[in-house]
Amino acid sequence: MKKTFLLIAAALAVSAVIVVTAGATSSATPGVTAKSILLEGTFPLSGPASGYAPIPVGMAAYFSYVNAHGGVNGRKIDFRYEDDGYNPANTVQITHKFVEQDHAFALVGGLGTEPQQAVRDYLNQNKVPQLFVSTGATTFDRDFTTNPWTLGWQPDYEAEGSIYGKYIAKNFPTAKLGILFQDDDYGNDYLRGLKAGLTQQHLPQIIDAEGYALSGNPPATQVAKLKASGADIFLIFATPTPTIQAYVISTKLGWHPAHIFTNSVSATDAFLTIAKKSGSDNTDGTITVNYLLDPANPLYNKTPGMKAYRAIMAKYAPKANANDGLNIYGVAKAWTTVQVLTAAGKNLTRAGLMKAARNMNFTVKAKKANPYTLPGVDVRTKGNYQFPIAQVQLVQYQNNTFKPISKLINGRGA
């Protein structure tokens, strides 16, 4: 398992800085010239969250595709990213370089709750867009009045947790819940949302919740305690490596919960396949949510979005695993980025970019939905509503495929 992640990180580290096209910086608008737009971001190409390394690869592939077709309002996108190892101290150092030396126009897609929190104040003080961060931590959408230059993208963790809570309260009202969660804002968002979804009436169903530190040892002690608690539903609110470890550890302990719920950011076919190959027999039956077309599911092969995605990956990222859902996550996020850059107009400014991002209407009704999301999913923001994606579908993992078990659910009820 560890070797697999190291190989992924090593392969991507070779091209840790992707330069789609280059150009000098405009003195009027940093990172913008007559021919180029400089976008940058930090991602964990190494370290405990390196499983997310495919995301910027997908983003770079889509930006390359856009550049090959004329760019955005006559400008090519120069997308560069660097490895922060999921370490906030590294994120701070690299982000200062992006802003003060590279003079990036905007930071796009930066990954990780704590890494992005570590640079949020700095970017807002300097009025640099921190756009579409790759984390569902609720604060990045909710707290827009105090952080006007920051915006998330994916469904927020509290809303996702609430969906799990409501589903459990309705379908398993007498089950005993054991929760493994990352003990920071990331994991606590999920835990808070779960409790809200369960409501006060069903909170006693939680008989144990064990936190772990991402920088610590594999969560063997925590999983053992959860097994000993007598829980028959196992909820995993963790990043990919600890998630995989939790599946393997539970199997080795002989614990086979009746149901397992795993947060969407770690429940991909790629990660669950690693868990299975590493010795877990608990992956089948896993319940999670999804909002993107799933490249590992043949159900979507004939959709226009999936056809376009595979063509883009084949041409611009031929060595990447196109069946990995994190690549299409990157492509879908890059699509949204291009749309707001386009909406910001030819006279590109940072303020204009944020105005466009705060007023997105990439919806089915407007006939401009993101082609890489599930049919019916909207990407929209307006006024006091700043949760770009809120619709998800409950899915269950069987035989290497996530199968839908619900209609679209709006986690924000809007």
C-alpha cells in the first residue's frame, strides 16, 4: 500500500510544476499579459495525502485542451503547481512565492483543509483569489463575508455528513454507530454534520467516536476500540491513506460491520481497490455520495461528458489513470475555472474574477451545466448563497463499481 502511494507521488513529482504556457506579468493585473493568465496551486504530491495527486493532473489536462482551442478570451492559461506534502508550513512558504515572486493572478484548486486555512488570511489580506479550494470544509463556502477572496467548489463536509445521518436514522434507526474521524476541522465537519442529520433523537446511536492525527501512526488502536464498542455501522471520515488502512485493519481484526459509510473524498474505486488488494474484504457494500460522472462505472460511458473527458485525458495526460475519479474531479474543477475566467471578460482583474465566481449559474435550467458532473447537478452561487455544488447522490460499492441508491439530494436544501 505504502509503495503504491510512493510510486504515484514519485511519478507526479517529476512534473510537479506544470507550465502550460508562459508569459511576462502585467504590471496592471498581476499574472495577466496580453497572451497569458498565470494560475497556481499547492497539492500533496507526496506525504500522507499523496493519494490526491491526480487532481492537478486532470486540471492541467483540461487547461491544455482549452489552450489548444484558443484559450480564454484570447489568452492561454499558464497553470503551475507545487508539492506541499499536505504540510501547512510548506503551503505558506510556497504560497508566498506564488504571490510575491511569481505574481500569480489567482490560486486555484489548492488542496487540504488545514493547508488552505493556513494561507487564507494572507491571501485575503492581499486580495488574491483563493479559488475553488480542493476541500469541502464548510468554512470556505460559509464564511465568505470575512473571506471575500476565498471560495470552495465541491459539496461541503457538513452537508455530506448530514445526508449520512438522515439516511441512517431512516433506514437503520436501531444501529450502533462507530466513527473514525480525522481530528481536525476536516473530520469535525463530517462529525458535526452527521449529528445534525441524526437529530437529537438518534444521537444515542453513536456509541463511540475515535479521532486520529493524520501525522500519527495508522489508526489501529482507534479501529480496535470501535470494534470493541459493539458498533455494527462503521463510519470512516478520513483522507485516503488512513481510510485504506482502516479497511485493512478492520479485516485483520475480524470486524465485519453490517454497513460501512466512507466520506466521498476517500471513497473512490481506486482507493477501495488498493484496500482490497492490501487484504481487506470489507469494501463491498460501502456507502458514500457522488456528484461527478464516475469513470470507473460503465453506466456513464456513453454520456457526452465522459466521452469528452476520455478524449482529453488520452491526448493531454496519456500516462494518467483515466478511470481514477480524482482525474475527472480535476477536469470538472478546471471547467468551472475556465467558465468564470471567461465570464470575467477580456479586461481581466482579480476583483472581476471573484465577482464572476460569486455569481455562477452553470445549471441545467440555464443550459450550461458542467458536463463532468452527474446529470442534474448545478454549480451556482449568488448573494448569500455561496455553496457552488450541493447536490449529491448516494451510491453503494459492489464489485468495483458504485451503484446509485438514491436520486439527487440537495445537502443544502436550496
